[in-house]
Amino acid sequence: MTLQERDRAVNWHPYTQMKTAEEAIPIVKGKGIYLFDERGKRYIDAVSSWWVTLHGHAHPYIAKRVSEQLNTLEQVIFAGFTHEPAIQLSENLLKLLPENQEKVFYSDNGSTAVEVALKMCIQYWHNQGTEKTKILAFKDAYHGDTFGAMSVSGRSVWTKPFGEMLFEVIFIDTPTSENLDDLKSIIKNHSEEIACFIYEPLIQGAAGMLMHQAGDLSELMKFCREQEILMIQDEVFTGFGRTGKLFAANYLSEKPDIMCFSKGLTGGTMPMGITSSTHQIFEAFLSDDKYKTLFHGHSFTANPLACTAALASMELLLKEETLNNINLISEKHLNFSKTLQQHSKVENVRQTGTILAWEIKNDKQTSYFNEIGKIIYNEFLKRGIIMRPLGNVMYLVPPYCITSEELDFIYRNILEVLEQFKV
């Protein structure tokens, strides 16, 4: 049996209608920006394998560090025990975050990092004898697929089967200079019951790479602070250089109370989630009353291997070579975006750092289920490029090790596909 046949017999793939899906492509090797299938064909991973692979595949430095750790300590319960990689990772990360972030709580993916953050906020008020339980979030948000994360994500066909099981959330539009007063009015009317505001800063990834301005978000955050509403900044996607700066937080004048991280955290090597918090949040759980404990944990919390991978990835991220290449990608995306803006088949071009997105004009509504996406996806696969359009929304989120020539190759193919595509 082929790998495809064996896969079809036993595996259930994410976000995939298994009855109608095409056969999964068996990947046997990765190196740098490339993935290789079982027949030897190579593909440029232009979406960093769901936005996680920062430094390319099978990076030798990360592999070496993880291998060394594997022969030292692979796992230890993190309740009542600790270890060097977890301590060092927390120390290193906190040095890079807004100065009010002082504590780190480990989990194992982006959804659970969000779940932890929500529980922290709700219990923060509960521990002080205040029952503030409403959550404020953006329309079209995406924070994960577990129940709490789904609840604070935009209602859609993805969440419809679970609609009555999701808790009530106050949804608002992303901020603009035109709607800020209206948003503040909504928030003020509910301020006494809102425990926290959760948001994706600058870019709503899964919603179609929708972007908003740092100044408008900062103004909204400032108002939430004045209303004593805690703020959860979900940097699962935007963290670790994606926006052109280390974190989206570096664009903002206001600081969140809690931050969530995953995806690029380990350089795409293995799963890990982090929820950081201020000392004020942490202090609300300090008590002689054991019932004020944050009762949350995962079997692989602060796994030493994942911590080591994250430490190695962070070292690579802070190298001058990497930072220069992030700037190179950002500049080239900006220049190419000007070309796309002039194209008759393209609209709504937007770019922030290493993230470039645009929409293909068509007679149907912009949607994740727009059939254009599947056609484009297959066309780029033929050309040896992995693009994963969100319906008719196309985007580039390449690994930071990509070269100028490789970017130009992708850009040329984008223009060629657009030319042959009938709107």
C-alpha cells in the first residue's frame, strides 16, 4: 500500500471533508523552506506549515539542541518540580515582552494558551469577590477550537453545531478612527460585567488576514484600562517576528494584562503554548485559601524538549541575520503589494511585516468556502509552491530563511496564475 492509501485507511485530517478531499500529499523530508514528497518533488512552504515554521524545516541547530536535551531529560511533571529549560525560557521570553509581563504559565498549543488566559481573568475577579464573567471580543475573531476558545471566536459555520453550548460574548467591530466612539459606548454600557477583552492585535489571521491599525487598537486598549477591563493579547500568530517586529505589542502604546503564544514559539518543531501575565494577575491567586488556586494543567506542561526547541528558536530569531531577513521579506512584500494593487483581478491588498494578503475578484462573496481557493491551491501545487488560500483570500507567510530569489520566484508565479485565471 502507498502512504496515501495507508493514510486514508486510518487518519482523520483537520479542517477536511474526508469524503470529497483529494488524497493527502505524503511528505517524507523537509529542509529549509522546502518540503519533499515521496516521489522527490519539492515544494516551497510559502505558508510556514500553518504559520509555525520560522526558520525553515529540520533546522540543524534546533535539532542538535533537542537531541542533546533528549539524552538528558525528556519529561518531568511540572507540578512540584521544575527544570532548567523552563526557567531559562521564561527568563528569556519575559525580557522581550512588555515590561509588565512577569509570570509564565505553560500549556501545549494556542487554544489552550487562550483557555488558560480566559480562566485567569474570570477567576481573577472571582478570587476578589467580584463576579465579572462577560467577555469582550472582536467579530470574526479566531482564538482556537476548544470550547472556550470557540466561544470567544466569531460565530460561523465552524461553530454552528455547538452554538447553544458556547458562552455569551459581547462582540464588537475592529477599531477604526470612525467607529471608536461607538465601540467605547458599547464597552461602557457593559463595563461592570466585562471581565476581559480578548483580541488578535493588528491581524485577524483565520478571518482572512484582516488588518487594523495600531493607533486605533491602542486607543481602545486605553479605554478598556480606564474601565478596569483586563486585556488578553492573543499573539499566537503575530508573535516572534511575523509583523516585522518581535511582537505586535511593539507597535502598541498600551500594554495587555495577559499574552498568549504558540505557533512560532518552538520554531515549528513541536507543540507548546505559553500564557504570560502581570504580577497583579498572579497575585490574585496567592492565598492561604487553596480554592483560589488556578486549577489548570496539562500532562506535558513545560515539556523540557519543547522548552529547549523554543530556546533554540529564540536564539536564531534574535540573530542579526534573521532580523535582517525579516526586514527583507517585509520590504519585498511591500514592493510586491504595489504591483498587486494595480492588478485588475486583485483587490483589498494588505501587508504587515512578513504577512502579505490580497483577494481575488470574483462574482461570489469573500469567504473561506469560496471555490476559487481550491483551484488556486492545486495550481500552485503543480508549480511546487504550497499556498493555502482562505477561500478567495490569498496570502504569504514564508519562513524567515527564504531568500530574495525564492521570494521573486513566488511573486512571478502569483502573477502568472493571476493572468491565466478567469474572473
